[in-house]
Amino acid sequence: MDLRTDAAAMAEDLVRLRRDLHRIPEVGLSLPRTQEKVLDALDGLPLEISTGKDLSSVTAVLRGHGGDGEVVLLRGDMDALPVTEQTGVEYTSQHDGVMHACGHDLHTAGLVGAARLLSRHRDRLAGDVVFMFQPGEEGWNGAGHMIDEGVLQAAGRPADAAFGIHVLSSVLPNGMFSSRPGPLMAASDALVVRVVGSGGHGSRPFQALDPVPVAAEMVTALQTMVTRRFDVFDPVVVTVGVFHAGTRRNVIPDDARFEATIRSLSAEAREKVAELAVRLCEDIAASHGLVAEVRYEPEYPVTVNDESGHEFAAETVREVFGGERFQPLANPLTVSEDFSRVLDRVPGAFVFLGATLTEDPTAAEYNHSPRAAFDDRVIPDAATLLAELAARRLAP
């Protein structure tokens, strides 16, 4: 079967679907219009389709002719971000303050393409394929919710392998695939801190317990902790993205609050930073006579590619697209992904695909930017790779 040729023939339809999705971005676990578009795009295919109970997911099962053969899961996420689009494309977001800034619209179109390709060739599959159309990847634990609702057993037996693709608007040259065995992307956790003091007049701080400099000290100390308590070859990243305190410049507030995202690349570092970050904030507050209310909230685990799954994916890219189209990734990325929850349970691999529109990918805006732009001409290749991975794994 020549899946790449078939994918090229449906390129116009897949690009049209992607642009339709780009116009109607939705955030979180409830994506009714996106779900409707996906269901329409799958209509007429020989699939067993179900939708989520508590989220706008779509699970589609394609039965091959292998009886109780293996099950391969293919995933595409569907949600957007609360970002105001500034790309200027003619199919720009129609929803104020919401944008497909991470390329999930391309992922969805690519998975639809894979479903169409494999449906044409189901007689060549000695097993079943589960297509996982997932909402809520951007911090909503959509993969976890779909796992709880049974996506890994959607075929009636557990999935044996799982694969996914993520496009990048920069970093990789256009059309280049990249991945690595082992840790691919970081775990992501949240640190939420409220420093409780006692407010007063800005001119007389000695009569108050000022939480602002104490919270600021914590922010700086967290950065020092990262460089002095962790191995540089097993890195941790701490970024404070939220800091709130006070109402006027001459009023010492009762409290100050900040939130940080914490990224780590091993279970050991993740466990250690959870303990040290909480203790550090509590001890700094106590040393100034204040109290710190600290919450450490685990989010997504490390995304880990099974070694054999990675080699299978890399070899498939080389055979289908040519050796020059695969670039080994030297180091993990400190971004995070909830497909990690799937790969925690099912061996497989996650692969990046360059979709940059610039000749120099390092000069392009990165995913999540309001100016992040993606070349949707890569969608047929994304569909091809997903379909090839399933077809080769399920070959008679």
C-alpha cells in the first residue's frame, strides 16, 4: 500500500479541515464545535465511534482482519490556548482571545487523515487501531480523563503500542522529523505560594510584617536552589509566571502570592524538587516571622519514548521519507505533554515534525506565541507517518 501517495491526494481536504478548525479554536475539555467537525470528517468511515462522557473527546476504533491481533493507538490533541492571534492569516481565529497557537489543529487534521488512509487498507491490518482525538492537553489533563474513560481499552483489549506527533513552528526545519529514545519532554508541576504577613502603612514597615520582599526572596532563592541542589545533567527549571501583591504603592499588603511552573526530566529530580521547593518557601517565611501556605501540585509526568518504539518510528521515517528527513534529537525539551500519561502505560513513541514557515527555523516564533504560524502542507506527511506506524506494526 502506498500511503504517502494516498495522503498527498487528500492534502487539499486535510488542509481545509485544519483551517476550519483554526477559525473556531476552543479551550479546555469542552470543545463542542471541534468535536462536531471531527465527527463530520470521520463520517462514512468503517469506524466504531464513541464520544466522552465528561469531555468532548472522540474515540474511533478501526477493526482490521486479525481477530485478536495487536492494538495500536494513534493520538491527536484538539484544544487551543487562551491567546489572542496576531498571525494575520486569512483563516485567523474567529474567537476573541483564543488561538490554535500550538498546532493542535494540524494534529487533528493529521489524525483524521490517518483514519482515512487506514480505513482504505483495513484488509491489510492484522489487528485494530484506536484513534484518540483528545481535548484538554494544555493543562487540563485531557489524556488522563480519556484514560479514566477507557481509551486504552477501547478496542476491547489493552493497547499494545501508542504513537503521536507534535508540530513545531520553529526549532526544526520544515518537514523534518525528530525524536529521541528515553526522556523526550519534561514533567510539569505547579508550585503555588501564599506568603501571609500583616499589612500596614508603607512609610512604617517596621510596624508591619511585609510579605512582598519575603515572597521576592523566595523567587530568587528558588533559582539558586536549582543551580546548587541539582545535577546540571539532570536539570530542573523553575519559572515564576504569576506574582500578585498589594493594591497601592503606599500600602503594605497582608499577603503576597506567586505561582511557578517546575520542569524536571527524571522521577528522582521530580521527587526531590517537590520536597525542597516547599521546604525552602516555608523556611524563608519562618525566618522573617511570616507564614507560607505552599501547595505543590503534580501535573504531567516525564514523556518517555520506549527505546524500541523510538527506533521503530525513526526507521519508518527513514524508509518512507528518506534518511535526510529524520534528525535525532540530542537533548530532551523542557516543554511538557500529557501524552506522557499514555506512554506511562503503553510502549511507543512521540515524534516532532517541523512546520516552520521560515528558512531559518530558529528565527521563527515558537509554539504558544500569538504569532506562531504553521505550514499546513506538512499535514499529509503527519497523516502518512501515523498510518505507516500502525500499518507496519499490524502487518500480517
